[in-house]
Amino acid sequence: MLRFDISISLDGFVAGPEQSEENPLGIGGEQLHDWALSLEAWRRPHGREGGEVNTSSAVLEEVQEGLGAAIMGRNMFGGRGAWEEYPWDGWWGDEPPFKMPVFVLTHHPRKPLEMNNDTVFTFVTEGPEVALGLAREAAGDDDVGLSGGAQAAQQYLRAGLVDETQLHLVPVLLGGGVRLFEGLGDDLPELECVRVVKAPGVTHLKYRAAG
């Protein structure tokens, strides 16, 4: 199963305007993740102590469970252009929180990047379907998580390859930035809402592809 989850504003943006290396989520975009950053369930995998426990805790723990591999776009991994010109090893330091194989969609070839824990970034230039095949092989009997960002997610949504989508709907209006549901075309699979969880500062909406 390919599982996708992402935080999204009430007006449909997953990042604010004017994204940059200094401000990767754009203006106001960091608000989309406030609900998670204070949770013990988020802090623990990132090597931090303390944190809150509330209704969102079980949702976040479920997101993290049962995954054997992950896929992300180049924008989420970070950096621009050829790797030789922009040597970038991600936002997460020597011990990223993934602790599994991660397949990065990119137009620029690069050798796999092995980190200090079990995270290995493999850079895939052959497209989203090849990346999904590699991720499924690496995951074995476990699921594959689609981490984003928006452009990578749109490719999988357009192709009808996402089995489960979870939107963490945050009650803020960004007014601009990166829209998730844009340029997807008309031939999209129907979605069935299977769960709604209301929590402090966020509503968790889970959908599965119908049929």
C-alpha cells in the first residue's frame, strides 16, 4: 500500500509563498506543522525529550507505523540543480528520523547516501513508477510512505497510485503558496472518507481509493 499524508491549510496550500532555503515552508507555512511539533510522538523519533500527548498522538504514531520505505521529491529533500554544484545531504543531519530506505525523485543522478542510522537515500531519475517499484521491493510486506512535497504527491495522485491519503487540515489561511490539488487532470480515482479525527489545532481526514 502507498500511504500519503500531509498537512494542509484551510485554503488548500501545503506551503506558503516565497519558499527558500532559509524558509523552506514559505511565509506562514510553518503553522501547518505546529500541531505535530509539540507532540511526544514527533519529538521522540527526532531524538528529543518531552512533548505533549493528545488526540493527535495516536494519529501520528499510526502514520509512522508499518512503513518499510519512503518516497519523497527533490524539493522535500532539498537542494537545487546538479549535486556537484549543490552538495546537499538533507535537512535532518547525520541521523534522519526515517530509519528506513528513502527514495528521492530527482533529475540529477547521485550515488546512494547512507546515514548513521538505517536511513539510506537512493536518488531515482527514472520517474515515480520506478521509484515506487524500488520502494515496494525494499519495504517487503510493509507499506510505503509518500512524504511529499506537493509536486511528488501530484505525480502519484495523477497516476492513481496512492492507496491512502491522510490530510491534516489546519485552520489557517495562507492566501498563496503551493497548492496540493492542482494540475491533477480530470481522470482521478474516487476517494472514500474512512475517518475524521478532531484534535487541538487540526482535523485529521483519512481517505482511501474507492473500488
